[in-house]
Amino acid sequence: MNHRAPLFCQRWRENRATYRPAGEIINTSDYEIAEISKADAKIFVQAHHYSKSFPAARFCYGIFSRYVTPEHWNTYGLVPQLAGVAVYSVPRHPNVLTNVFPGDPNDSAELGRFVLLNHLPLNCETYFISRCNELLKRKGILGVVAFADPNIRVQKNGNKILSGHIGTIYSALGKSLFIGRSKPSYLHMFDDGTTLDPRALSKIRNRESGFNYASNLLTSRGADEPWANPKLWLEHWLPKLTTRTRTQGTLKFTWPIGNRIIPRGRPLPYPKEFATVNEMIAAREKAANQQPISRSESVDSDLQ
């Protein structure tokens, strides 16, 4: 079996992973892609994406299905259903883009969130991204960077809440390149799978822009209001509310839009898919057995 051919494709609904089988055929006349408001995109992403978070969006697109679910029918009737969202965003640092597409970082964008509901057929991913590429080209965007998170997230009690993915849909795009993996890092994970990454911790510690949003991730789960010394506040509440987990980094993909620019970076073999379901299950169970770091472990290294 071709290792790049997926056995099934991961989807999300209400923050839970589901899967579609390989071999499905999409009838593109059943779907329409259009730009949507950031407000509508945010509601959809927070309701369905595993991160439950929304990035600093620049462009948001939705895929509307003429086939509606019973829940949608009961509320909205024949109005086309928003069944997926792509959010092109501003990354944490401009060099995420300029290391790949030299020049003005506004000429490229990060695919910060990509969510499709589970009732759409398998090939909707590549169809949706291809249409988004056409719409981005009209806005002068020359290239896109995207990341896939292969890390399995496990709660302290051993329950797996995130299976991880390797960017199979990005590998299937005609001009996409896999150019490596980001550096390993530590995340603080709440029991619902939401995470506090090092950038969010920095915003709290230094009271930077985004402080209120980042600190609310803790206060909404039981922490009291931030103290005068936010570093001491973090030292007190992080071990109580989160599990500190080491990740192996995310997988980085890129593709140009049009022919005006060539992405910088050495192309690497696409991440390996699995030849059989049993092979995939064995590999993921092995990774899931790696226990997260205890909540009681020191958080000093994250607070320096």
C-alpha cells in the first residue's frame, strides 16, 4: 500500500476527533466556499477544533454544504450549513513566514486553524484548501505555511484526549513541501485538552498584550484573579490546574500560491503514513504509553 495514501482522515466535531474512510468521492457542486467574518469563524472554531482557541486571524473562509444535518435542518431549514472553516492567521513571530518566503511577512500567511465536520466526504480537505488558495491569490498572498501536531495528549489519569495528526492533507496538495519539525517544547495542559504554551505564559508573566485572555484560561478553571506578582501567581496555580507535557515539536509544511515565489527550505520526505490499521494502532499506543510529567514537578524552567 502507498504509505502516503490515508486509510482514513481525521475530522473534528465538538472538540472530539472522528474519522472518514478513504475512497470517498466529493461532488463539488454540493459545496460552496466563501469568505466569512472573523466572528463567525471564531464561534465555529472554538466549538469544534480540539484546541478550543482562535488565532490572530487575517482571512477566514467557510465551506457551506447543501446537504444539512438533522440538527441544522431543525433549526435553520434549507439554509446551507457552515460545515468547515479555514483561518489564515498571523504567526507568533514574522520569521515563521519570512524564513520560508523572504520579504514582507504580509505577503504570506499561516494556516492557523482548519476544521471540517465529520459528515463531509474525504476529499473535501484538498478541495477546500485549493479554493482558498485561489481566493488568497486575489488578495496578493504568495504562499502559506501550515503546521501539523503529531503529539498524542494524555491526561494524568491515562485517558487519551488527542490522537495527533501528521498533515496528510497537506502532503496531498500538488505543490506542498514538508520542510521539517519545530523544536521540542513543554506545554501545560488542562484536563479538557486546552493548553498553555510558552508564549501564553510569557504574556502572563510580563503582562504583555494578550494578558487578560491568557490569564482567563486559568481563572475560568478555578484560579483566583492574578496577583500583583504574576510569576508567583503562575507558580501557585499551574501545578494545581495543569499537567506539564513535553511535545516532540510540530510538522511544518509550506506551499506557494501561483508561480511568483519559491519556498525556501530543503524538501524532506513526507511524514510516513501506515501500511495497515494495526501498524498505526501499535505506533500510537506506544506513544500514548509515554506518561506526562506530574503536576507536582517544578515549573521553574517555564517561568524563567
